[in-house]
Amino acid sequence: MTIAEHVSRAGTDYPEQLRRAARRFDSRTVRREERLRAVDRRGVLQANDPDRVAGRLARLNADWSLARSVERAETGPRATANSAPSVAAVPFGPDLLGLERVMGRNDLIGVAFLEAGRVAARSVGRVTVRGPGGGLHGTGFMVSPSLLMTNNHVLRDVEEAERGVVEFDFEDGPDGRPLTPVVFALEPRRFFATDRDLDFTVVAVAEQDLREAEGTGDARGGRAGRAGRPADYRWLPLDGAQGKVLVGETVNIVQHPNGEPKQLALRENTVVDLLDGFVQYTTDSAPGSSGSPVFNDQWEVVALHHSAVPETDEEGRPLDVDGSVWRPEEGEHRVAWKANEGVRVSSVLRALGTLPLTGTAARLRDEMFRLPVRDAPSDAARDAAAAPGAGAAPPSPVASGAARAATAVRESAERDLAAALVSLRLGDERVYYDADGDRRARDAYYAQLGATADGGALRRALTALLEDTHHRRPAYQPARMVYPWVDLRPDRRLRSVYSGKAFDAEEFIRADVAAEAVRLTGMQDFLLRESTAGPGELASELDTLEAASPFNCEHVVPQSWFAKREPMRGDLHHLFACESGCNSFRGNIPYQDFPDFEEVVREDCGLREAGGFEPVHGKGAVARATLYFLLRYPGLVGKSGEFPHSRLPVLLAWHEREPVDEYERHRNAAVAEIQGNRNPLTDHPEWAREIDFSDVWA
């Protein structure tokens, strides 16, 4: 859709959508220019936030030798959260050439990029809203077998969508002749969701094409065996997890500019800023078409293109390329553009996930959230396999085994993600914390204790109770067991236990499922390469994989203290959401109170010295979780100096300084519902000074 069409619809001299995009761009000029200078000086990896870089590397699933070369910087004897989790400055030598290519520092890219792009482009069509004079055009793309996404300013309401159609194959074939488009009506009465602020619309597409289906290409060079259903054009999966693109990387746009046949803008747009809801990218070419998908170099959808950013004067009016104020009658080609803007996929999914839908609409919405099959064969591969005489040698047993393993990993990730998202959505219908019900459950749980003569007897009685009632002992699966319900805050979001930073729960879940799939794939690759590896080598490789693709989950009692054994590893009472940067910053260092904590320079996570770590947030919660661990597993930690008895006063002080709140009571009730046991320090804070902890170190 052109600016002139915007003006015609809105009745204004300049569409508000472009004004807002320009304001967002201008408001971040200083920060954006600093980041871009860092990209020029040190490269993409060094210029982006460490957590975002870790997520990007995990998604790329690059060679593990590359992932291992990106190490945490040395922090010296005294470090702050601002300095520790930075990415080490590694030289871009031959071993990093592959990573250099995907990070935008090298214009060379494999030819598979073109084939993958051709497959992705099939899902993109021209959207037309019919009306007097021929109608308005935009771009849209399939996001499920039944749903199409475009901009709100392309399809503003149900009435417009009912006059809309989408055309696929509106493009030229390999011989340069136009294909015959396949046209589908839109069905907003079956599904229609829109958001003006985020400028997206999702609408159902009719299941049958408007024209008579043909089994072969036509005389103008149409695609042989043309599809008659929208699902035959595939769909572009939307993934809300971080890590799809970094500042400094290039993105690609598939579009129908000005309603013209399908065109590509390949690696011409460089990402210059990542905002909470938007991504901005600069280009020397014309602006993208409204409703186009914005892809990274792996052809994952990063954003929904929705606006260009023009140069403006002091009054906010767009400028002509000659510096004068632009007028609509001059044509869009005369606008002085400086950037493009897209709506981030995570923001769109978050908004869609909160809609109160039922019946068919809810089913179609949920279909979008399913993790799709990502390795379907390309059209070219299928055609080659079906061609007469195409007798390729059968795959080797090793290759077949690797393919089966990859399929198993993908299917496992699909199951985990689906189960976690179901739990998350079920939680939306639940009361966050039932105080009366939990009080009754608490009283019944401790009723058998009776009176105790001294602190030692109380400790032993509680240890026995915690072990006897630990009926279910889930394995370590934070995406399924921690984030969907247990660790949610009253606002139904997750917060990092150490920094207090808030996160969308679904984004957290998707990131951890992706990280687990990367780890499993890496371990399978290792086993294929090193079939005779012993237990020590396997453990070392697993440690390496976990370091390269960490969970966003914190064990307040570090896993190294109990050799990652179950049930300690999966015990929900001491698992908390925590961004990987803070997780790595703390490491396996015990908690400590620093006398000068309020005066020293520190940011985000807290303060760390060689012998201790003090977080900014969550002291009371982590103290009570650690005290629970000492009660539940006496004698397990401390013998080798991991957590000396001298640190007990730190936990007791934090416990008293930060009282139990609704969040911790909710956590305790939620964990009890899953495991069966409770945290006595959450239920009875007064017991902290009565319990004799001295023999848990015995």
C-alpha cells in the first residue's frame, strides 16, 4: 500500500502510522548510533547484548566448535553484573568463517539460501481489497494452513476483509513469463483478529480457490499441478522466542510492492535497532510493501513489515529527496526514506495469545502456536526424487540414524512446547492464589508433626516429612514444570529472580524448548562422531553444550554441588526463572552479604567476589529455597566447602529482611500440587530461628 493510498483512506496529509514510526526511530538516535559504531568496530557478536547473542547462537545451531569459541569474558577478582557476562572478543579467523557469514560480516552465502528463500516465498501473496476503481493492494502471508497475516492498515475491519482476496503465484516463472495466479477469498466470519497499535490483522482464508482448479500449467507458463488449497502454498511458522536476529545482521523481504508481481529484497536491509515491539532496518532501496514478511538469513520470520521511516522536517512532515516538503502528488518515489520498520513476531503472538476466543476461532488461533515441521523437503527436492531415473544411492546407516534422531528431537520439542503452552493457557483460567484453600492445606500438612522438644528434633521431623511427602519427583524440565504456572508472578509474567527483569512467559518457554532441542541435537552429533566416548567424555560434552545454550533457569543450590543428580536437579522448590546472563554471572558461588553492597557500582544481577554473590532482587525467596534444600537433603552440600556453615546467618538474615509474599505462597502451593511436599520456611517463617540446622552439614 502506497502513501497516496494511506492518504486516500485516512483523509489526512500524512498517515499517523508513519509519524509514529518516525518518532520511534528519532527517539533512539543516540543509542542506535552507539550500537552501530560498536558493530563496525567489533562485529555483530560483540555489539549485541550477551543474552541475545546466546539465543541467536542457539537458534543457529552452528558447529559446536564455533559455539565453544564464544566464551564469557574474564571478570577479575571483583566483577559486577555489567561486566561478567560479556562476550569475549575472539578473532574472526578461518574457524569462525561460517558464523561470520550468518552474522552479516561476509557477503558470501551458500546457494541453499536461494532454494530456501524460494520455498519461503511461496507462502506470500498479494492482498487486494476490492472496491470502486479496482481496489487497494498489500502483501500477506500464510501463518498456518488456514490463516493469513497482513497489516491492520491493509485490512482494518471485518467489512474490508469480506471484500478481500489473496492471490498466490502472482509472479514470473523461471522463463520470465507470468504464472497464472490462484485466488482465494478471505473469510473473516470464520477468524478475524486485528490490532491497530501493532498494525497486524490475521484472517481466515477460504479452503477452495475461486477459479476452476487445473492439473497442469497453462499456456502462459503457470506452475504445473497448481494448488487448489491455501495449505498447498505452505505457511511460515511464527516463533516468539528471542534469537532470530541481531543488530547489524541483514534481513530479507518478500513482497508485492505497489501491488506488482512478487519481488525480493535480499540482504539489502540492515537491522539497526530492536525495540520491545518493533524492529527497525535501514535500506538504500525503496520501502517494503505493507504486510510483507521480514526474514533473517535462515528464512525465519522476524517481523511483519508495516511502515517506512521518512526523513522529516521540524514539524514532522516527510521530505522530498531534494530537501523540500514532500507532496502526495509527487509520487512515493520522491520521498526521502531513511529506514523501514516491522512489528516483531513475539509482540504479535503475545497479543494473539491474550484474545478471549472460543470454538473454531480458538482452534484456528492455537493452530498457529504449534511448533511446525521445519525440515519438509523443498519442491525441487521432491520433483527430483519423483523424476524418472532419479536413482540416488540410498542413505548410509549413519545418515539414516542421524535423520531419525533429528526427527525424534523435533517431535520431542513439539510435545514439550505443546504441553507447556497448554499449561500456560489453563493457568489463565485459574485463581492465582487461593489463600483460604492453601491455609487449610498447610495446616493439614503439618498436623502430624506434633510438639517437638528442641530445634534438632524439629529439623529431623521436617526432613522426614519432606522426604515422605515428596511423592512425585519430576525430572528437570523448566519449560514444562516451572514457567507455565509455578514461577508466575501475580501479573502472570515471569521475573528474573536476581535482576527483577520481567519477561513474557510464552517467550521464555519457547526459548528453553529451543535450547533443549539444540543441546539434544549437539549430543547426538557428538555420539555419531565419537561412538566410543566414555562417561567422562560424555559428561564433558554435555557441560559444553549446556554452557553454549543455557536454560533461563536458576538452581539456587548450584547443580555442581550435587553432581546434577535427581531428584535434586528437578526439585521445583529451588528452581527460579532467571535470564542466562545472571545465571552465568552467579555461577556456583554461594550467597554472601557484602557490607558495602549499597555503595559499590553494580547493575542488574548483583555483586560477585571470588567467595560470594549477593543478588539485587529475590534475597528472601532464594534464602528460603536454600533452607528448604538443606532440610530436604541434609548432608548433601557443605562437606567440600560449597556452602559452609558460616553462611547460614546470611540466609537467616535475608529470610527475615524480606518476608514471604503472595508470589512465594503461590509458588509453594503450586509446587505442593505437583511434588506433594511444601517449603516449611514459607509456611512458618517463625521456624527459621527454632530449627537447629547444625547437623545438616554432618
